[in-house]
Amino acid sequence: MSHGGAGGAGPCSGSPRACPSASCTPGVSLLGVMTDAGRLAYLPVPVSVDQKFADRLEASGRPESRYRFTEPCAEGGCPQWTGSACDVIDHLLDEPDEAERARLRLATADEDRSLPTCGIRRDCRWFSQRGAAACAACPAVVADVGGTATYRSIHNRGAATSL
């Protein structure tokens, strides 16, 4: 599969795949900001998050509900890993619930079908796994929607974690 496209042209760089839905901790990078319309506004280049920045974001409430972060994909170290792939994007594209379907419809309704500009596409786990379909869904993904229910607990596939 080709790993090219707007904002991340060229083949995979050989570095670890990038998780586009990391938690806000020092060492991750800020991928984008969620808009009031519920869509991710990508930064042209992800910005490194240090302790001071992470603390500032945490002080205003759950950062993952307002921002998206990226870090190297942990694969087997992540509860979303199936053994060969990230279950987050597979679930969103293959088995969406009604709320997810509505978000995905809104995400693509006004799109011109071009891929969003993204600073990690070349190495993105979701893009390498599902291609342009993952990119179309990605701007509508909110890593933390609040409450105690998480991706894993909602789908009864193991211990509770956030996207």
C-alpha cells in the first residue's frame, strides 16, 4: 500500500508507526485541536509536549477531549492492539455504533474527498492499516469524550483505557 498523500507524501520512513490517539503526557506531540464543530484542526507539524505544557492543558480539564496527541504506536503494549492491528480504527470503520456513524457522516458530508493535511500520515498506524478511509474518519475522532466509559470498556474487550 502507498503511504503518500497530502501532508505526508512518500513511503513509510522506517520509524515506528505513529499512534494518532495518544494520551496527554510529557513526550507526546500535539497533533491537533478539536473545533467547536467536533472536527480536528490539524497542526501542520506536531508540537512536542513537555511537562509544563501537559500540566497547563490538564489544569483546564481532560486534554484528550479538546486535543489529539500522537506518539509511537505501542503495539502489544497497548490494550487496543489485536495482535496484528489497531482495533480503534478497525472498529470505527467496520462496526460503528449509531453515535459513531453520525459523527463519521458529519466528518465526510462537507468534505471534497481530499485527505486532510496531516503531519504524521507517512508513519500513521491508522493510515498504514486502512488507508484513505482512516484519514476520512480521523478528524471526527475524539480520544476522550468524558465519563468513565472508554473504548475498551464500552466494547467489553478488556480493561478500561482511553483511546
